[in-house]
Amino acid sequence: MKKILITGGTGYIGSHTALNLLQRGYDVLIIDSNINSSQKVISNINFILKKLDLDLIGNLIFNKGDIRDYFFIENIFKNCIENNSPINAVIHFAGLKSVAESKIKPLNYWDVNVAGTINLLKIMEKYNCKNLIFSSSACVYGEKNKPPFKESLMPRPVNPYAKSKLCVETILEDFIKSNKNNWRIINLRYFNPIGSHHSGLLGEDPLNIPNNIFPLILNAYINKEKLFIFGNDWPTKDGTCIRDYIHVEDVVEGHIKALESNLKFGFYSFNLGTGQGTSVLELIKTFEKVNNIKIKYKFSKRRDGDTAILIADNSLAKKKLNWYPQKDLCQMCKDGFNWITKNPNGYN
Ligand code: NAD
Ligand code: UD1
């Protein structure tokens, strides 16, 4: 049986990925510092597996710790080898992800996102684990490129978070070029993952104040607060920004396709987006309609660093990974609503 190490596995996307891998028969090892997540995710994953009548207790192991801690990570790789169950691949989600915070604390972002990844790579190399999937972001394309974005565009990141992601991509590419025979690194650039696991038992529960639109919509609904829409004067059909929202379960499916693909050794980048644009107003209206509720909102001024339209060209992932996103915006909104109504306080 294959063993997969998931860094950041109690986070939003990592937790959904861990569950999916377990259901497919993989052994899963999670590393997370819980700086932006709750350990309760582990019991929820086990609960879902039990409800599905899958006796997989023992196939999921959680280790609390920091990806920058060399000896902590090394011990995990070493123990797996000593127990004749080496780690076959790593899916590396762990990182800091707030654009706003990255402008205030850039060193933290370079340290966790870049130094943390270098640490992990050194240990993977030492213990002969040569298969990595990395979480990058559409933000590496920046504001100046024209959508829909193809992977071949020259990246132009504009904030420390985005720059740290591009820096890791560059390191990974250099690493592969340094004659790393038999290594395969797949770099996935996510657009705007939203929604939750259909059970309503896994979802997005940021410990810090959220600044992404979807958790803020859920927050506005559950706390009866007003949502501020950043600008109604953008050059779009209704004046609000357009984004490529994608269901978190489709993002997970992209990782499974990447992991199980027969791509040869080397470095690959793929966009994970639907290729469909949705404006902020359309997102709110869809959320209201499918859930039969109302969200209070108000227009405010544009957010610094925002851009009018971000849409993926996902043809490369379709062609090379045979990955086709399945869930539409209505499903994303229903599943997000299901999560927040079942867990108004998140994992607490
Ligand atoms: P998340 O914050 O929910 O998950 C990240 C996890 O990493 C958290 O559980 C956090 O506790 C953990 N972590 C952070 N620093 C750590 C450290 N030093 N050591 C160990 N664990 C640490 O975020 P997410 O939305 O699940 O995103 C996962 C990855 O995908 C991140 O790298 C993020 O930058 C990237 N990404 C996310 C989005 C998005 O919109 N969610 C978009 C593009 C890219
Ligand atoms: C943001 C980041 C991006 C990161 C991505 C995923 C910025 C400028 N960009 O992208 O680098 O990869 O998150 O983590 O921060 N909106 C509102 N009101 C709100 C919040 C958001 O109107 O309170 C609007 C925004 O203007 C935007 C859309 O909603 O048009 C989506 O915003 P968000 O969820 O933050 O994602 P991105 O801007 O795409």
C-alpha cells in the first residue's frame, strides 16, 4: 500500500485530500503545526470513514510539528523506513496564505513558505522520496497578465505571498534541472477554491480573520453581518471583480490525478480552475438563491492589489492529467452552506 505524507493536512484543502486518499486505500501521514487549523479535523475524518463503514483507523497518522523543524521531519521519514513502510510521495500544502498578512510580515512568509519547503526537499532527497506535489497559486500570474491564464505565461507576482510561491516554483524547477533523475515534481496553481466536503463535516475554518470572499459570505450569513464588496466600478459586466471559483473536492481530484498520472520524471505546472468566470455579485446571488437566504452587502472601495478578472485556462490539466472539474457554482454554494449551518463555530 502506498504511503503519502501530507504537510498542512489539517488545513482546508489538505483535510479534504487526506480523506479522499484514505478512501482510495492509501496510508496517510499528516504533518501540521495547527497554526491555521484544528486537530479536530482528524476525528472528523475518522468519523466520516466510520460512517462509510470503512475500517481504516490506523491508516491515518497525525504528527503535530513545523515543516521548518529538520529533526522532526527527518524522524518521520526515518521511522517509516525502519518500519518497512517508506513514504512514497509528499503533497505539500503547509504554508501561510494571507496576502494582507504577507505584506505586514514578509519574513514569516519567506521563512515558512520558502525555507520550510527547502527543509522538506533536503529530507526527501536524503531518504530517497522523489515524488512531490506542490500547492502554488494563481496569484503568481499577477495583475498585468491577460486572462485566461496559460501556464506558459511569464509570472508577475505582486505581493510577498505570491512572490514566495513563485520562489518555491523556481527552486523546484532548478532542483529538477540539477540532474535529479527519477524525481517528479508537479506544481499545481489553484484559482479560487471554495465549498466544502459534501458531508458537512469538513470545511474551511481559518483561525485568523478571513479575507477571502467565501468564508466572508458564510460569516456574513451566520453572524448576520454586512459583507463589503470591493468595488462596483471594475470593467466587468456588473462592475464587480470576476474570479474562477472551483469546488475544493475538484481541487482534491486534481491532486489525485497528479499523483496517479503516468507523467514521466521532471517538473510540471498545471492550473486548477474551472475556466469559468463569476462576478462577486453573481456569487452572492447564487449563494442566496440555492440556499434560499439573504446576505446583507454594501459596496465599498476597491481593495489594494485586486484585479478585475482572473480565469484559468485549464486545458493543460485536462489534456495531461485527464482532470475535469465536475461541480458547478450551485454545488459549491450548497456545500459551503451545509458546512457553516452544521458548524457555525467551525471545528470548535
Ligand atoms: P490552510 O491555511 O487551511 O492550510 C495550510 C495548513 O498549513 C494549515 O493547517 C496550517 O496550520 C499549516 N501550516 C502553516 N504553516 C506551517 C508550518 N510552518 N509547519 C506545519 N504546518 C504549517 O490553507 P489552504 O487553503 O488549505 O491552502 C493550502 C495550500 O494551498 C497553501 O500552501 C496555500 O498557499 C495554497 N493555496 C490556497 C488557496 C486557497 O484559496 N485556499 C489558493 C491558492 C493556493
Ligand atoms: C486572493 C489573493 C490571492 C490569493 C487568493 C487565494 C489578493 C489581492 N489576492 O485572491 O493572491 O491567491 O486570495 O488565497 O488578496 N472580495 C470582496 N469583499 C471581501 C473579500 C473579497 O468583494 O470582503 C472580492 C475581491 O475583491 C475579489 C473576490 O472577492 O474580487 C475574491 O477575493 P478573494 O477571495 O480574496 O480571492 P482573490 O482576490 O482572487
